[in-house]
Amino acid sequence: MSEPQRDATRPMPVVDTEKHPETERPTEAGQRLARPTEEPALSPDAKGSGRFWSARRVPSAIIALLTLGGAGLLLYDIVAVRAGYPAMYWRRELARQLAERHLDDIPVLAGAAFVTAIGLWLILLAITPGLRSLLPMLRPRHDVRAALTRDAAAQVLRDRAVTVSGVREARVRMRRRRADVRVISHFRDPAEVRGDLDEALASAVTDLGMARPPKLSVRLRGPGKKG
């Protein structure tokens, strides 16, 4: 005869928490695991840290290449003259023009204006941050920076506007400090649509979390006459 099968289940050992205080109760462990992690406190500069600065790679590369080419050509000409060869035509012609022309001649004034414009352009690039398409966001921590593109912010406002009952079409043009919203409504009282639209857009601007919330410029009109 075959032996009867033994019960495979065994009672779990019970630990007396009063005799062993270092052992946690299952409920306490579960509560400890279930505690949500504390969010980091906002840093003092949570209102934003200014705009993002552009690296200006293209203008820097152009100026570097022009400077390198001009300096190399001038150095080659000077070495050639020192070696007994005649100077290049462009340098002799430039020296002659500078010696013969007066300072009030039109070509001299035009060249000076061109060089001045280039210098002002370089100064403007040096003192302005650039990246006008990026809108800085609030910083929850001092080591975190984020920004929204204008197109992304405009898309968020547009999506929020079309969720309002009575809005048929919405267009948003995002600027640095203002958002122009153009809405076409239908089948509802325009006053009610305007009230719900203002509330929805204000909530959307708050949810964007930008350092400088844009001012809303909302224009609402009806669908127009048919025929």
C-alpha cells in the first residue's frame, strides 16, 4: 500500500514582537514602504533664473575662419616680401587707395560704416542671450533648468482652448511675454464661452510653469454668415 501524502503546508513561525523589539511588524513595514517620498523643497530661485544663452557657434565659426584666412594671407605676403618677392597686388592697391583717398570720400565712409555695423553686430551677439524661441520654466531645484519652446507652449494653449464647449477653432501665437489667442465659437452664448475660455486658458498658463507667465490676449468671434 502507498503511504498517505503528507500535508505540504506548514504553519509559519510566529515571532513575539514584545520579546524581539528589533523585529518589525508586517503592518509597520508595509506602512513604511507605502510612505510617499518627500518632494524636495523649492529653491530660493524657484521663480526662474533668466533666459538660456546661445553658444553662437555659427557666428563664432564665421569670424574665426575669416580672421584665420586674413591673418594667414597677410602673414604669407609679409614672408614673401621678406624673402625678396614683390607684395601681392591687393596689398599694394589697398596701400595706394589709403594714401590717395580722403577720409570724406564715399568709398571710405561706406567701408567705415560696414566695419562699424559688423562691430555693433558682434557686440550685440556678445551681450544678448539669444535663443528667443525658448521660454524658461520655474526651477524646482537649483541644479535643474528647463524651458519650453514657443510652439510647444502654443500647442498646449490651443489644446486647452478647443476643449471648451462652444469653441470650434482656435489659433495661438506665442510671444515672449504675450499669447495671442484667436477663437471661433458656435452654438453657445459668446459671453459664456468667453468666461469658460478665460478660465481654461488661465489654468493652462499656470500649468505651463513658466518663469514669466505670458499675458493672454483673447479675441473671440462667431462663425460668420454663410452664403
